Amino acid sequence: MSSSVQRKRVRKSPEARRAEIVETAARVALTEGLECVTLRRIAEELAVRPGLISHYFPSAEDLVAEAFSVASTGELDALLPADRPHGTPTQYLARYFALSAGEAYDDISRLWINARHLSRYRPVLRDRVAVQELASDDRLSELIREGVERGEFRTDDPRATAIQILVVLDGLGAHANTDRSDRPAAVMRMAVTTAERELGLAHGTLTEAAPLTGEPAPPH
């Protein structure tokens, strides 16, 4: 009798398999673009038949939309977590701007540019973009509102202030595909300057805030 034992293949639950598909699609979307998220490409990534992917996502449009949602939600949670037990609103806002600057943020900037362009022609993706934009507005508004309640920020309209900040960040992120080596420091700091002005903070508050302690570094 042969000493080798054939291992029984472990069948993943439908929930686990779907999560694996979406996670893989989100990674491809974030690093290569939403156009690369196809049923065949994700099947190749997972070494399975395309029919398995289509079993969970009969339409590639649904998979693209789900990939964008998962990738953008993951980045939002990393940049600005909903639970913030390790510091003050000022510290978390400073952290948000620090993480939103530079090359580490370029992939998500490109993804948003990509999604907004494609959403002109893809209704399912357009709905997801709207949902994720609202989620970003809500998360930043909530932080600003908390800062107002604690006396750290001053603004009569936290949501309007949040949208102003996000618009500036989006504008800066629109240059993710271009060389920014000669961009003036004042431009690089534009989102922080906007936040400090609209929140009644002294210049430098959000770049000189004490770092958070006790919180794990966000994945990148």
C-alpha cells in the first residue's frame, strides 16, 4: 500500500469563497485599475475556473462595483477609523492628513479617479461611488463634530467643513499620475491649511500635533 495519502480538498464555505473573490478583486482594482477586474482575471488570480467567479458574480459590473466598495472602505477605515480610542480629534485629524499625503495615498487616489470616470458609463458603479462619497463625508464630519463638542475645533457646519477639506484632497489627488516633485510646499499643504482655517486652528496645529500612542499602524 502506498505511503502517500491523498489529501481531501477543503471546500470553502460560500461566504468565505465570496469574500476571497472580492478581496482579490479589490487588490487588483487598487493596484492595477478597475478595468482589470474581469471574471477571467480574478479566476486566474485564484487559480479557479471563471465559472466559479460568475457563480457569485454573474455580471462583471457587480464585481467591479464590489471591488471598488471594499477597496475604498478599507482605505477609509485605515485613514480615519470609526472608533478612535487612542487620542483626541486633533490628533486623529493630523494623522488623517499625514496618511493622505505622498505616495502611500496615490493608489487610492488613482482608484477614485478611475471609478469616477468609469461611473459615467456604469450605473452600478455610479451608485457605489455615491455611497462611498457619502461615507467619507460622514466619517470626517463626525470627527469634526466631536472636535467641536470637545472645544478643539470651531465651525458652525461640520459637514460643510468636511466637504471643503475633501474637495481639496480630491483636487490634490487628481495629480496622482503626474510628477509632483516641483509642487510648492504651500500647495502640498493646501488641505491642512484649509482645515486649520475652517476649524479655527493656529497655523501648524495639524502638522505639529503629538502622534497617537497605542494604535497599530494602518496597513499599506
